[in-house]
Amino acid sequence: MSIVAPVHSKPSLWQVTLGAEGIAAAQFARYGFDVSVQSGPYKPRYDLVVAKAGHLLKVSVMGSEDGIWALTQSYLKRAGDLSRKKADCHGAIDQWLDHNGSLTVCCLVQFQGVPMDELPRMYLATPKEVARKLRETVDRLGSSWLYEEYAWTSGGEESSVIERLPSAWRFSHERLQEMLALQGAGIHLKPLPLKIESSAITWPGPGILPLDGHAALAAAATS
């Protein structure tokens, strides 16, 4: 009889979230970033703080294993009036955008169809970019889910169109540079200028050896 517990093929939501955050932290580290992981029950609006060359990025990691990210569902109103569905979705997107702020980077991690020995698909986007895609989905499908890929039919057309997340969002060196350029301007860490204070020390006249700096300060303090 085997004493080894069976391995469940489908992870829980908590396991997906934890796995996404760990892989995101590892990828940022591989690209040369210093990574600080937020923990505890009262985390701020982001999961990671990554720093490189004097720039900081606050990163909100979002994991998924079914091809969609439920970003705004907790903001939707519990209203039964279907005519208000689109308005509620757009309102939920507005609240989600306000919650994430302008200095946060969204790291989208997708496990769907990815073998266990391979890295998941990963995307980087600003909250504004994500909100723009969410609004497109609301107008086309009436849903505020963020889809990695979906099919939709434009008015009057018979064939459907496949819509995907932009390939430019893929986690890469180039995309990281774009995020630093977009977000880094407002949070670039500059060294504080040295504050030079004037001294009332009077140096001795010609022919007298000057005191060194520390001795001069002591002499000034006792005069």
C-alpha cells in the first residue's frame, strides 16, 4: 500500500495565486531586478516591489489557469436589471482602475495548457492598458472578464474574429524597458544633494599652521 498522497491535477485558487507570484518574482530576478515580496493578510495593492538601476516598479500579479482573469468581478453591483449590465461593468472597471493606481504594473500569468515543466505565459501591462482591453470586451461580449483569447462577431459579419492579448505585452526585456520608461519617470530614485552648511570658523593668518577640520570645529565650539 502506497503511503504517498495522490497529486491533485487541478490546483486551488490559492495555489494558482501563490505559484503565479513565485514565478513572477523569479522572472524579475532573472532579469536583474531586486525583488521584495509582500506578505501577510493586509498586503497593499501590489504583490511585488522590484528595483533596478534606481527605478522601482510596484507589481500586481494575477494568475489564471482557465484563460481568463477575473479582475473586476468583486466590483460589480448585484443588480438584476440586465439593461444596466454594461454600465455596471464599466463602473467596475473604473473602480478597479482607481484601486490599482497609475504606478502599478500588472503581471498576468496564464497556466492554461502549459506543461508542468514549462514556464507559463506571462504578460506585462499598465492598469490603463488592461482597462482598455476590458472595455473592449464589455462592448463586444457584455462581460468584463479579461480574456487571453476570445472569438467575436462584428455587426453584419458572418465570420468571427479572434481577439488576443497584444503580443507586445509578453514578458520580455523589451517590455520591461517599456514599463520602466512609462512608470519610472515619476518614481526614479535620485540621490539627495549634499547639504553643505556654512561654518563660522576663522582660519589663522599667514605663518600659522591651520588646524585640521575636526580640531577647527572643536576650537570654534570652545571660543
